[in-house]
Amino acid sequence: MRVRLFHFLCNPPYLTAILMNAVNLPIPKDSRTATSYFHKPIFGVALATVVWLSILIPSRLQSAVDASPAASPATNEFLFRDVPKPVLFYGDDATQQRMFTTLIETYTLTRFPTWKLAFRNTGWEGDKMLLGGRSLTRDQAIRRDIESFRPQVVLVNYGMNDARDGEASYQQFLVRVNILSRDLPRVGVNRAAFISANPEEGYEEGMPAGSRYNLMLQKYSDGMKERFAIGWQDGVAFMQAHPKGPEAPMLQNGIFIDLLNPMIHFIEAGRKAGVLSRDNALGDKTVRLMPDGVHPNWSGHLIMAAIILQGLHAPDLVSSATLDAAHGSTTSTDGCAITWQNAPPGVVQFQRKDNALPWPLPPETDLALKIPGFDPATTLNRYELKVTGLKEASYKLSVDGRELGIYSKAGLANGINLGFVRQGPIYDQGQKLLKAVLDKNDTFFHRWRDVQIGQQPSPGTNLADVRKAELAHSDEVKPELARLDKVIADDEQAINLLRQPIPHVFKLAPAGGNHPP
């Protein structure tokens, strides 16, 4: 606590804003104006008081921090819980690719099939935290690409392009993090996750994941993390430094997710195990998570999605069932219901009705699943079956008459995870859902970028001229926007049906001479 407070005291803009709040002075929107208050005599007294308190009564000060409503997300609940309004993905190149975002969407849709959910993606290739890549001012970009979709939750993913400017833009990047975190609640967002950039994947000797650029990305990531350590976890700095009236509500649930370091770890683990190429000697046949060194493929995006979902406190369990074959009874269930059925001697047969579906993944993610230590089946997709009291050495498992595989008696007694099995009716349902979500997201991207936005204004164009052009363009494309909105609504109705679990008949029959590998 004392170390954090010392850091806080060494940041005059933060200190000034807090002290201004404490003595009920108006807090200017411009942090540079706020800093000028620091030189007034009253703050000498206030500063001395704060330091004295930090030394003599740290326990009381810590209690006050812990009690702050903005001190932390305050819960380990999934960030998307109880969200009647859309979840918006907002970022740069990786977000525009619509891959990790789609995986997060399909996870949430299948894990919580009764929740009313909608997802939108306004990622923009080449964009930075300044939002200048969108050919608009920051305020215009926020109004058009965030506020117009009325999201309740926003996932912000920037840094890859920002860090190209190196040390020269580092402080400006942090300022923009602060400003965006303030602007989000002003447009109705009350939950947000700020996510660091993914790393580059290169082959420079001695560099993290083979890229010197990752050192600069690390600096930017650490800076963003520090802002959240101050703002949300310690209950001080910019989150309390702004007015608390309805004109500037506070972001009550905001978290930082480190994407950079876990991905570096998995790249290096994959290379060590020979899953990923240790160098680029194979040219176009080099096996990597980012074919061009920057933009991830499906396997790279799966790792991104898994890291983000864990950072959002996504639950690991789909459902589980423990059965006693010797007595034909159900020992325990979690997230499912079991109804036993008549079967020939030595065969176990039952109907299983799950409350959720396993997380559907495209086959192109298989590379990531081979990397040692990367185990989303355990951390995010536990679809479990445990059967004790079996007599034969191995059993053939089928669902609705379709074989899933052969499993040993010992394996079934210990429990098997069917979350990523690549065949069967449950897998087929998930793949249909995944395709429907991908199609819907492509339609939305076309609606937003090609139709709604159309011709981009030049950077720095007068706001009034931009607004006039937007209105004229809007009148021209209203019929097409209405048509596409209907297509998207119909797609989402179909998606909602596809994500509903249905009962399936499971059958375990002795495998005879067949044995699992």
C-alpha cells in the first residue's frame, strides 16, 4: 500500500485531481489544467496531510481504499453476465480480423444459452488508441463506432500499432487509455476490458518470441496495466478524478488483461516442443501462429480468445456426469440431467440433457491445441463423463448411434473430457452455430463499413461538414441498412435456436478386441 501511495504521490495530475475532489473544487476536463492547481497553497497543506496519513495510519487508509466502489471489479463473475445490451469489440487489426472475437462470442453463446446476447465488432485495421486511423476525430469515432450501437460492455484491444512510435508516443498512449476509460461510461458503457496487444512472432536470437519489438510492446502493456492498477485496483487516480454526476458516470467494472506475456510463453513453448518452427528456414512452410509475424491465424486467435476469456472470469465447466454402471445409478451431475434407459447386459445407455453446449472451434485451431501447457479443454471446456463399475477392458462410446471413440475402463472411471471431440451430433451442432456466427459477423461488417460508413472523410475535416455528409449518406443508404438489419436479426434468431442444447442418447458398449490407444 505504501509503495502504491508513493507512486500516486509522484504523479501530480493524479494527486491534483484527487485533492481537488476532496476539497470540492471543480475538476477540469483537461489534465494539464488540473495540474496547474497543484501549485496553489492549499495543496501544500493537503499533500502534507496525505503523506502524514500514509505513514501513521496506513490501515485506515487501506480500509478506505478497499471500500471504494471503483477499487476493483469486486467480483469474479463473468464480465458478460446480465448484459441486455450488446457486447462491442473495439480495436485494431486483430479485432478487425473477426476471429478471436468470434471465438469469444461462440463460447458465450454456447455456455449461456438462456442469456439474451448480442455481439458487434468495430475493429479497424491500422488504428491506434488515438483513434486516428478511423479518419475521424476521437469524439466522432466514439460516437459513430461505439455509442451508435449502445453497448453495455466494450472490449478494447490496442497497442500493436501504437508501439511502432516507440518512446515518443508512450506517454500519449497512456493519456489516451485514461481518456477512453473516461469516455466509455459517458456513452452508456459500464463494463470494459482493456487488453494488451498480441506479440510479434519473429526469429531474432535472444528476443522474446523472437522479436525485439516485443520489448516495446511490453513497455506499452505494462503502462496500461499500471493505469488500471492505479485506477481500479487501488481506488485512486483517474477513476476518482472525474465528476460523479450523471454527465460523467464512473466505469464501475473495468479490468486489464495481459495478452502479450502469455502468448509469448506459448510461442516459446511451442518452439521448444517442435510444434512451431524455431526459425524461418522453411520459408512459406514455416509453422507459426502469426504467418506474417503480426496477424494471427486461427490457432493464434484461439490462444488470444482463451487468455481473454480467462481474464474475463469465464467458467471452465460445460457440464459433468458421474455414473455407477454396476448399480445403474447416477452418482452426481452438474449442469445436466441423466435418464437411464434399458439396455442389453453389459451395455450402459442413458439420455443426457445438458444445460450448455461445448465450445465449438474451427478445425484450423488444432495447431494451438498441440502446444504444451495450452489446455483450453481443461480451463474453458470441461464436458465430462465419468463411469465407474464397468467390467470390460474398453468400451465404444456412441451418441445417437454415432461413434465418438473407444475408451478404457480406467479412463472412464477417472473421467473423460468430450469437449473437443471432433465428431458426433453435438460437434455438428456446434459447427453449424460457428458458421452461422461467422456469416452474421461478416454481414454486420459489410453493413457497418461498406454501407453505413461508405466513403471516408479526410482526417481533420470540419465536424459540421462531416456531420452533414453523414446525414446525406444516411438518407441514401437507409433502405439497404434496413434490409441488412433484417438479415442480421434473422441470423441472430437462427443462432439463438442453434445454441440450445437438446437431449442425446449415450451408449457404452464393450469394444471387444478393440482397445484405445
